[in-house]
Amino acid sequence: MSTIEKALAKRNAKGNSDSESVESKSSIEAAQEKTENSQPAKKSSVITAKDLLLEIDIESLESRGYLIDNGTRKSIKDEFRQIKRKLFNNAFGPASKTLKNSNLVMVSSSTPNEGKTFVAINLALSIALEQDKTVLLVDSDVLRPSISRELGLDHNSGLIEYLLGEKEQVNEIIYGTNIPNLKLIPAGNPHHLSNELLASGRMANLTEELAKRYPDRVVIFDSPPLIGVTETPVVASLMGQALIVVEESKTRIENVQAATENLNEDLAVGIVVNKAIRSHKDMYGYYGYGYGK
């Protein structure tokens, strides 16, 4: 056999080998693809807040005196309408130019059990009735959270998980509800540094983002009492407005003074008198709103 014939034979032999290799590889890939296709597709088990719609127990709210849009309890509806109009003027009117984070509203009290959560929820329900506004209700009373309980909701991750960094994005802790225009951030799981987390840089970042993210939204923070919780004035410094709830015939004037003396002078401060006895049919009242101290 000549040298040329040997070279041709060698090339043909290599070509056949390469062809067999390609065919073998194709057969393996086809088998793998068939196996993968025969297995059920894996579904993501990660559920974020935006995937959930929290079902608020509306009938229970109504039975406990909360503001439900069904034509009843007109007096309390009118009273909270007065409050929200003041808040709107500060949040979106000319006064908004003089207030930092004017659409962020802290609801607090001087001492516990004066009705601040009742006011915060009713105010949120009242704002949710607006056609061109949305409201975000934040349970920032992380030591004694009660928003979820009052709304008849199961426990969900929320503010604490975000402040700890376990939830990286704000939209992971904002839940929709079955009440149009009302969204919620629950308090989250208890933590031994709950109050300290309220004074963290991450809390400041959260409020800044909420203030700027949706210009038509009012954000209501149900916050710890001002007396005895040193972090509450820090939270107030991140807000544009504050409502201080006092209980008629119970709250002491000196407590109100002590509660407000450490608040930022630029904060727009309103006073809501809760459980004001006006008649046997109307046990709640609103009497006054001011600016500064």
C-alpha cells in the first residue's frame, strides 16, 4: 500500500470513529433529556408577602366598634373623617413642604391601654375608603403587637424580620388585604432586641423608602407608648406627623406633657381623645389637632 493510500485509510478510520462518538453522545443526551422530562417539575416553595392576601375578619371588626363601610356608626365615621382631612392637608397640601416624610404618621400614647391601636386601625380603615389614596398600616409596637390579633389574622413575618435582615426587600413584608386600598406590615416574630431594632439604621432606611415609594400613600405606624420606651421618640423623629391618643378622664395631663416634650419640634402633632363620653350611643370622640408642641 502506498503512502497516499495509507493516509486515506487512516483519515477514513478517524472519521468513522468521530461519527460513532457523536452518535454515542447524542444518544446519551437524548436519554438524559427523556429522564429529565419524565420527572415532575419542581415548584418554588418561597412565598413572599406579595403572594399573600390576608383575610381580615370584617364581621368581628364591626361587632367590636371598628369603622366598617356599611352605613352604620355614622358618628365615628365623621370623627375619623375630620382626623384624616387634617392628615391629608399635612401630607399632600402646602404644609407637606415644611414636613419631613409628611405622609408618615405615628400613632402613640403616653402610657399603655389608652386606645392607640383602636385609633390606628380606624384611621387606616377610614383612609382606605378614599378613591385616590392607599394606606399602609405598620405594627411597630414590636414589644406588644396587637394589629394582627385585632384584625383576626394569623401570625405572619413582618417588621422584625426586615429589621434583622432576614427579609431583604420591603415588598417581602407588605401584605395585601381583602379591604381595598389597605395594606399591612405585621410586627413579626418576637425578638429580645425588638425595641432596639426600632432605633436601627435599617428602620431609618425603611421609613425613608416608604415615604418616597408611593407618593399617594399614607403610612400609619402603630407605635409603642412614649413613656417608658426610649426608642419611640426615635421613631417619631423619622415621621412627619404624630397622633397622641389620650383616654378621657384617665390620662393625666403631666403624662401627656412628659410624652410630648422629647418630640421633634418640626413634627405636626395631633391629640385624639378616646372614649369621650358624649352619649350612650357614641362612646368615642376626637377633639383637637395642633402643630408642633
